[in-house]
Amino acid sequence: MTDYDAVIIGAGHNGLICASYLAKAGKHVMVIDGRTEPGGCASSREFTPGFNVSDCAQWLSQFDQSIVKDLDLKGAGLSLGKAKATISLQPDADHLILDGDQVSGAGVDPVDQAAYRDFREMVRSFAKLMTTLYRNRPPKLVEQNWTDRFTLMKLGLKLKMLSRERLRDLMRVVMINIYDVMNEHFSHPALKSTIALDAVTGTNMGPRSPNTVYSYLHRATGEHLGQTGTTQVIGGMGALGKALATTAEKHGATLKLGTAVSAIDKTGDRVTGVTLASGETVSAKIVISNADPTTTFRDLLGYHQMEAGMAKRTEHYRSRSGTAKLHLALSALPTFTGLTEAQLSERLVITPSMDSMETALNPMKYRELSSGHIFDISIPTVEDPGLAPVGEHMLTAIVHYVPFAPDIGWEAGKPRLLNQLLEELEAYAPGIGALVKASELVVPSDFEASHGMTGGNWHHGELSIDQALMMRPFPGSTQYATAVDGLYLCGAGAHPGGSIQGLPGRNAAKEILKRGAL
Amino acid sequence: MSDVSRDTMLLTTPFHSRVEAMCDLNDWGNWMGYTTPNAYFDVELEYFALRSTTGVFDLSPMNKYRVTGPDAQRYLDRLITRDVSKIGVNRVGYAIWCDDNGQVMDDGTIFRLGEQDYRICSYQRADDWLAWNKLGFDVTIENESEAVVGLAVQGPTSCTVLTLLGCHDLNQLKPFGIAHYTFEGQPLMVSRTGFTGDLGYEVWIPPESAETLWDQLFQVGHDYLIKPIGSYALELARIEAGFLQANVDFMPAEEVVRVGRTRSPFELGLSWLVDFSKPLFNGRSALLKEQANGSRYRFAMLDVEGNKPAEHSFILKGDKQVGTVTSAAWCPTAKANIAYAQIEMPYGAAGDELVAEIYYQRELHWTRLLAPCKVIDAPIFKSPKRWQTPAPPH
């Protein structure tokens, strides 16, 4: 007799979604997390008194709306802001604005404008195909299984419905990099780099890195998952985490926060539960890990508990990041040259050209600090003033590219990097430095420590074709099961991967129920 | 150990000066990158030395890995398919190891030299696989392939010869036992192991003493008709005795590039080496599945009618081709025509009657022979001396 049907490691969004679906199906589920706030990457924290920052993800752009409906997250208090335009800041203050299928400003010519519409249309058709695969368990190609065959048939049908040119384009671009694809479609440097930014967020890839078309299309699935455009969660990302926690509890799942799982217990040849940092053990018929594959297999289960080939694959699993976060508490709304106050609520990016992205990437590869960073900025207090004291504001920015462990060390590196980032911002927002009341720089190694993401990778492992679909995280541990009996995955390290999307958690629960594992 | 002074691509073993001097036929082969004799003077006479007196075979090219450290036993238990704890100190165990798909990577012997001190003697180079297996275990792996060289000293008079060499009380050593001696100031390890199915030993020593060991062995063994053995004679003996050979009877899983060409322990007749009572070992999950769902092939030893070795033959059941031969030989002592075959399931169970399609030629004249054959359930050559302790006097 076990304590629970399933114990889920990690109260991140996928863990909570998985718990909700399982609990809804009448299963006895416990979710355990070392953090005191639920949500994982969808969480908030008061980083300085009165300022409630979304401390990991800041945008919601591809959250699967079927989950919102299935779990009635709106009823649990989830509220999203309006779809945002992306404004690519230019040094001469003639900014480039991407809104839906329209692009304007910064001297973008009609040819590029038309090309942008066509590009969006193409991406939409490709992303639609991917969504077919995303809402199902990834089909294995070699095993003759009807569920997988059906998914492949649907995919085949949709491929067939693409025009000949589209199909040819898809086959051609899906394996290459976003840099080449941008150059094929556009001539405006900032337009190219603004689109390319979506291909690299949370990774350590540059636009010229292989697989960046795949990671771009991954982001583009949002529209087919029912979400049009980038939004912010009202109340901060933590509000999503809380809504998911409330929902899981409402359906009967038990949440245990503030005590980390220290080990996955294996008795004989199967996983039987977990041991907590407190020494307490929880037994369950199955253990579902929302932790990333490396943490799950290497740190919690231990290489000595699995067959050697699996340990080898875990070691080869790529999970690095060049993404940092900058949090600024501001005494007043900053001024960005060339932007109205209302425009400050949009998504602001600083990414002058794709070459500037590559130039920012290069020093990171050699564990050095870059000299010109790429910013993805949110001033959430414009749309949601409650996140900061009255009249005050907060700026958060996703910053590329920052090394995991610079040679100069973070003690010396952080103040230097912080100064530099403020200087770089000052060029677009003169006087912003003087408004800063408090600041925080969260580097990839901080994310690894605070959110348990190996290498600080936001996707729980690089989202590349060799680590995607029926190969995510790696062969032998796919379709949410692992090569170890009783151990399942429900996090971003499982299909379809990262971003606040919720599908790994949802799909994992469905697969576990379908298999009759409980 | 290598003699690279002549810029040869093939290496030579530390016994080479002596081997070369005795290799009357000058018939050389390439065994795992080393120059090794196919035959010294006459294959059949060499074979009969193994069966009647003592044959000496240079084992030096075999790979040797030392595994030590607090987790040595746990490490090996995860690596190989049998229960390592059943191998006592100063004992040797035959073992196979599989990849995660339950496909055999290699076979070899595990020497337990101390509580947490083992030596793996493998056919294939295994540095990479052994290193990957270290993840999560507190062990040290040392490649001792060149630090330890070996001779197989096999045959009815082998115990006597080695006793004369100074291995006192060797006749008390049980099969798969290890005894330690000193030879010319160097550690000499003797294990009662071998590849011939008869009384026999393997002698292990640092390379510096290789030539002296060879000289003294042949000196004391002279009256007992000690002879050097090439790989052809050994091949006859091992087929007769029922031993599989990597790269011949199965392809090491890591070397295989074509789908479906690897084999599981069950498909090689080695299920007795697989211990599912262990909760974890490489290949366990896959092998459990295979056990439940059935294997693709069966390893069969065939007693073939006639005296034409069924080399490379197709095996037929009626008109249907159901298998192929991997090793075949006319076995002189057993006076039987033996073949090892991979037979598709469900054929090839003991007693099954099949046909070997043999092609042979005499003076460019090819003949096709359909030789009836029968699956036998045990090796054809059985020597009681192999298992007797004390080792019987010649």
C-alpha cells in the first residue's frame, strides 16, 4: 500500500497541470517542491519591498488554451493582459513596430512589409503542423502502434494539404538556421534580428546556430494553441502558478512546498517513491518528475540506478543557457526616446541586427562578458500597476548572452555586468539609471540554483531537432515514460519542450492514464 | 609491449622473439592488431598436443582491465549479466556484457583478485564502454592490457609441466581458481581457465619476464611433449569444446552498423549467464521483454553427417532456409563434424533435424552437398579432467 498513486517532483506549471489532470481523473496525487511558491518558472517574488517581479519567465505567448478551459483556470483567477506589439528599439529613435502581421517604422519598405505578411503566413502553416504533434504524445516511428500511427496519419494528411512550394520550403528550412532564413526573406536588418530573437530566448544559441528554425517554429505554435501574441499575466507570472496550484488542490491533489525532493527511491527494479531533504519518504505507485532530465536522472535517481546507456545519454543531453534576467525597481516611469507612455506597455526589444546578436554570443562561448547585449524588455507596471508601489514602476528584461560561469567569477562579474547593462539601456532610455531604486541580476547559474534548471536552460534542455519529438529527452525515455520502471517525466524536458506552455504536463497525465500506470 | 622499431603496422607481443623462432611454417595472422601465428608446424599435430600433452598459446593480445575501488563489485554487477557476488576471491567467472538493448557486446572472464579488486579479460577493446559505465560509481579502471601478458598452457600434462616450473600444489587448484606464485622475482598468476575444454591453465606475468617464462616452460615441458599452438589449432579445440568466439559466432553489439545483426544472450545459448534476480544490469529491461515476447534466433550446435565441415553453410528445414553456420570443423577427438548455427525461431531446438547446404571444392571442382544434421544439446567434447580436483596426473 503506497501513500499516493503518484508523486510529482516539482510544482512548476507542468507539474501542477499534470497533477490536476490526474487528480481530476480520481488519482491520489502529491506534488512536492523545494520552493515555497508554486509555479516554477511561472512564479513571482518580491525582489525588493513592494516590487513583485516575475522572476523567471516574463511573457506568456504559447500557453495551451485547452488547458485553461479543461482546468477552468480563469475561474481560478487567471487573467491575461492584452496582446502586445513588439517594438524593436533603434538608436535613432525611429523604432520598428511588429504588430500582428503588420510591420512599420524604421524605414521598413513595402517589399519587406509584404514579405513579413507572407512569412507569417508560412510560419503559421508550419506551426500548425507542429501543433498536431504537440497535442499528442510524440509518435515513435518504428513501433507499430495505432495511437502513433494515427498521429502520423494526421500529420501526413496535413503535410499533404500544404502546397508543393510550402512542403518544399518546410523540408528545406526546418533543419537550418534562422539567420539564413531571415536573409532569404527580408532586407531590413532590425526586422531580421527582431524575428530571430524569438528563436533563441532561453537558449545559448545564436541566429546562426543550427536548429534555430525549429526553436522559432516552436515559439510560433502559440497561435495554434489558442493564444494570439505575447501577453503578460495580470498579477505577474506567480498568479499563473497560484491559479494552477489552487486548481490542483481543488481537484484533490496535495501540495507540499518548501521541502525539496533529495532522491528518487528505487527498490529492486522499480521506482517506489521519493526521499525529501527532511529525510521523510513518500511512497507512490509511480514518480513523475517535472525536474529537467539531468536533474532527474543524474541527481535524484543517480547513474548507478540505471543502465549505463541511459547514463551516457543523460551526460550527452545538452542543457546550457546564455540567458540572464535583469530586474529594476524604478521610482518613476522611465522615458524611452521615441516612445509614448502607452507604448511602454508593449514588448520592447533591443536587437540591432543579427550580426550584433552573434557578436554578443561570441564572448559567452569563451566564458567572457559581452559588450553589447540583446534585451527583451517588459515594463509590466504600465498595464498592471499593482505590481509596484503606487506611482513606481518595474522593468524586467531577458538579456542575451551571458555566460554560465565567466572566468572572472560572478562576484566581480555581476556588478560589472549590471553597470554595463544599465549603460546600454541608458542609450535608449536616457535618465533610467537615476530612477533605479533597486536592481537584481539573475544569471544562468542563478537560475540553475533557484529553479533547478540544469545549465540555466529555460527549456530544460536545448530545444533542437535531435532532442525533440520522439527523441525528447533521448531515445529510450520518450512518450513521458523513462527506461526506469515507475518513473515518468512531465516537464519541459519531455515532448513538446519548453516555454510556459503546459503541454508536457497535460500530455504526460493523459499518457499515464491511458497506459493504466495507476 | 610493442616492437615499433621496424615501423610495422601490426604489433608484436613480448613473446614474439620466441614465437618467431618456433614458427616453422612462418604462417602469420592478424589477431586484434598483433602478429600472431596461424600455425607453427602442423595444425593437426598442434591440435593433438592440446588433447594429448600440452599446448601453449600466446594470449597477450587479449584486453585486460583492472577494476578497483569501493564500488568495484557493484560496478561489475551492473556491467555484466551474471551475479558477480558469486565469484569468490581468487576465482574466475565467465561473463558476457550487453548494451541497453540487451545485445551482447563481448564475452570474457572476470578475475576476482581481492574484495573490491577485479580484472576483466575481454576480447574486444572496452575502454570507452567501461569508462561510460563508471558514471555514478566510485571505481578506478586501469587498462592493463600491456602490463600483463599471458600464455594459455592447456592439455593433459599441463599441470605437471607448470608444477615443474615451480607452481607447487597446482594440482589442488579447482577449475576457475586462481593461484599466485613468484617467478624470477616477478608475480606469476595462474588461473585454471581456458578455451579448450580440457585440463588447462592460463599463466599471467609482467611483460619483462615473458621470454624467460617461455624458455623455462619449454625447457621443463620438453619431456612432456609441450608444443606451441597457433590460432587454427585453437579454433578446432574451441569448436569441439563448445566455446563461442566474438566476431565469429556473434558480432559485438558496438561494432555492428546494420540493423538486426546483433544478438542477445538468449540467441547465443547463454541464458545461463543472465541473472534476472539482480535488480539492475545493462540490458535487463530489454532482455525481460525478449523473454516475454520471444527471441528472433536460437544458437544451435549441429552434428553434421559426413566429414565436410559445414563452413558458411545455409541451414535448411525442408525447402526453407532457416539459418546460417558461424563456425564449423571436423573435430578429430570427438570424431564428429560440428557446426554452430544461428537458427531462426522456432527451429533449432535440441533434437531438431535440419539440413546443411555445404559447398566444397576439390581441384576447382565444386560440389554441393545436402548434409542432414541434428541439433545437439551439449558440446561434443567432454573431458572429465577439466573438472577434476586434484588435477589428474597424466
